[in-house]
Amino acid sequence: MKQKFEITAALALLMFTLVFATCRYSTKDISSIDPAIKTFRVNYLENKARYVNPQLSPKLTEALRQKISSQTRLREVNDETGDYEISGYISDYSVTTSGIANQRSGTNRLNVSFHLVFKNTQDATKNFEADVTTNYDFDANRTLQEAEQELGDKIIKNLTESIFNRIFSNW
């Protein structure tokens, strides 16, 4: 009888914990955006690097638009009336050797840099320009085109996150 009571008590405690214990995590509006700021505009993010990946600019532009729309309360506009105006360009897209094995290149590194231009039309003191860089290692036996196929989504995701965090997290 005592064992049955202990099992019942343990189950009741477990149910109580599961019902009332909650953990919430949100990334929506991760910084305090001034309530007066209502809209944003993302201009086409150009590719000015020496090597141009033709898919990178349009995908990055669209991913950044989607991230801001889904992660903030801001509404996108397509004209000059945006409270936040975001522009910039891919400034570097290059490959370097990052690892050597048996006197040969073993690992290559794809370097991708983006120059961000942020304008706050409500408060010009918050305007800034910044550079964001990400690096991706890949086997030197693979061509750049093969590496791009594999790393394409990761490059877009990481650059988008870095740009978003630079704008909205103040770091």
C-alpha cells in the first residue's frame, strides 16, 4: 500500500511539474526598437567582390527581408519612406588555403565579407556602416563550385544572421 502511494505521489508531482513548468524563449524584437519605428526597406544587396557568385545577392537580399519581417514587428516598404533603410554589398568572396597536408593544400577556406550600410531616418545619430565576415572550410580536392553547392544555404543563413544581429542586437 505504501509503495502504491509513493508511485501515485511521484506521478502527481511529475504531472504538476509538466503542467506548470514552462520555458519560453523568443527572439522576436531582440533589442528595443523605438516605438516610433514602424517600417524598413532592404535595398538590393549588390555583389562587388572580384569573384561574383550570381545567386548570392538575390538570395541574401530576400533572406534578410524575410528575417526582419518574421523576427520584428516592422513592416516592409518598397519606397523611400522606410524608417530603417538597409543596404550594402558583398565586398569579398575569395578562396584561400587554410590547411596543408603532405606539402599539399588539404583544406581551402571560402571567405565571404559583406559591407552593411544602415540608416535610421528617424535618428541619424544611429546610422552606421559595418563589415560582417564569415568563413567556410572545405576539402581542397573539391572545386569552388562543388563547395558552393554544399555551402550555399549555410552562407546565406550565417550572413543573414550576422547582418540582422548587427542591426538589432547592437553588437
